[in-house]
Amino acid sequence: MTAPAPRRKPDPGVRPEATGGSMQARVGDEIVVRGTTDGVVARDGEVVGLHHPDGSPPYDVRWADDGRVTLYFPGPDACVRHLTSAPAAGGSHDHGI
């Protein structure tokens, strides 16, 4: 018999539902792509554009390492950190002058 694989500790700031097939992001959130070594971030960037109103992938991401904006389809090594607050219930409020 083989022992089960050890469970990875969840990354604080990353909601469990924001990984895998149920990933959802908002403009301003951070995409983090994990490296091949545990705890190492291979790449990170800011979500600057959405292609679906429900926040599902793909995303336009401005990468921190070079500032380029690319169309990004997250893989299983990616997660989203929600850095922006969710819109208030009842919709957005326009405070233009």
C-alpha cells in the first residue's frame, strides 16, 4: 500500500474557490503562478481586463516582471488573490461630477 500524498498548506490570501475550474477574478486582483519549488512564485501580475462578466478565464494580465499585458489562460499552477473589494450589493454607484 502506498501512503497518501501530503496535503499542501493553503496560501493565506488565496480563497480555495479561486483555484482550478472555479477560478474567478476581478480587475485589480493578482494572478500568482507557482514555481516548481514549494513556496516559490514563478510569476505574478495584475488582472487588467476580463473577457467574461462572471470573472471566469481568460484574463488580460499585466505581468510584474516586465510590465507586458498578455491574454492568460490559468493552469493548475495558478491562483488568484482578491485584492479589490467586491462591489456593494445593489450595483455600482456612479459619483461623476
